[in-house]
Amino acid sequence: METQSKPARNKISYWNSVFSITTVLFLTGFLGIFIWIAKNTSDALKESVYIQVEMVDTTQSTYDNFKAELENLNGVKQVKFVSKDIAAAKLKKEINDDFINVIGYNPLFNSFEVNIKSEKFNPEVLESTKNTILKSSLVKDATYPKVISKTLNKNLRKITLILGAITLFLLIIAVVLIDSTIRLAMFSDRFLIKSMQLVGATRWFIIRPYIWRGILNGILSALIASGLLVLILYLFDKYTQLLELQKEIKYLSIIFFGLILLGVILSFISTFFAVNKYLRMKLDSLY
């Protein structure tokens, strides 16, 4: 009766191991995706800040040439031309008043909106770019929201540090939990491991099947965790339309590959040391 119950207990133990590893990898992957979404949001916020460049009246071809010069400036992501008629129509809509009829003319200027790349975004780059733009005789003025840019950059830096600390903390927890789960699974096989050693089996002969089982458990757990994450992302994309998954396949692939690699490496290391632990122990210590 005992010989029949032992394989059953081992099977349950290994499925518990797979479940535990899957849970840890799922949480790790979820955090990775959350960081990805936070980064995209951060980049969008940075690139929404622009330098407004008011221009003197000149020909359209001159504007086109100057736009090309702006696009070639270091750190510039996008340059958009806004005619004074479009600017007036936008302002009318915002204030709900036809100010042109009141004052008799359009006081606005033709302008460019210059957006900075997210990776280059900081108050120093904005100020430097503005000063470079102001050197042109075609430019009347160049401004950007200094308070918003400084506050945004400062807050995003804090959020990055917090997310980094949380990531490190969860990775430590993942390592500890996976290691404990595998060691618990090995505990049920401690007598079998010791018996093989006593009958003359080599250390590698004993360890090898457990290593392979640990690697397979890590891969299986990572695939299950990745599948759950894909399902959640699909539902989130379908019902919120806040994500564009097709544009982020590369990043998602990196996350899922990272989960498989993490599951395999941690399972391999934990299994190796767990089996070695029982090989080094004396028979009396196993009870």
C-alpha cells in the first residue's frame, strides 16, 4: 500500500511545484507588462510637451525649409506646422467666442510645434533647443511650459525608482519561493535519492533526471504563465482599447522568453542544490 501511495504523493508534489512556479512567474510577468505600460505612458506624456515656435510672415516654401532644419535638430522627434488660421479656429472653439470679429483681425502667428524624443526629454534639452531655435531671424518667439516639464521629469524619475525597487523585491521573492517549492518537492524523494547513492549510483546519474524534470517544470510553468498573461492582455486590449498589442509584439516576446529563461534557470539551480543536499546528508538525518 505504501509503494502505491508514494508515487501519488510525488505526483501531487510536482504539480504543486508547477502551480507555485507558475504563480510566481505570472506575477513577475504581470509586473514586467505593467512597467512596459508605465513606460509607454511616460513616453507619451514626455512627447506631448512641445516648444511652440511663433514665426514671422513669409512664404510657404520658407516655412517648409525651416521645418526641415527643425527636424534635423538633436533630440527632435516631430515638427508640426500650425497656420494662424488653424490656431484661431482652435482658440475660438476653446473660448467659445469669435474674438476676430471683436478685434477686427487675427492676432495669432503661424507657428511650429516641436516635440522632443522621450529618451532625450529633460528641462536642459528643452531650454537648449529653444535657444537654438531663437537664433533664427524667422522666429518671433519660442516658448514651452517650464513648470510642467520640470514637474513631469521629476515625478517620472521618482516613479521609475519606485518601480525598479518593486521589481527587485519581487524577483527576490520569486527566487526564494521557487527555491522553497522545489526543495519541498525533493523532500518527498529524499529516501529514493539516498537509496540510489547507497547502491553505487554516481552523483550525476542521480541528479540528471531531477534536473530534466525541473527544467521541464520551469518551461511548463512559464508557458502557462505566459498564456494567462496573453489572455489578460487580449481582454484588456479588446474592452479598453488602451493598448496596441500588434505594435508591441517584440517587447512581449522578450517578456515571455524572459519568463521561460527565469523558470528554467531557477528550477535548474534549485533542483541541483536540493538533490545535492540529500546526497551529502547521512541516512539517519533523513528521518
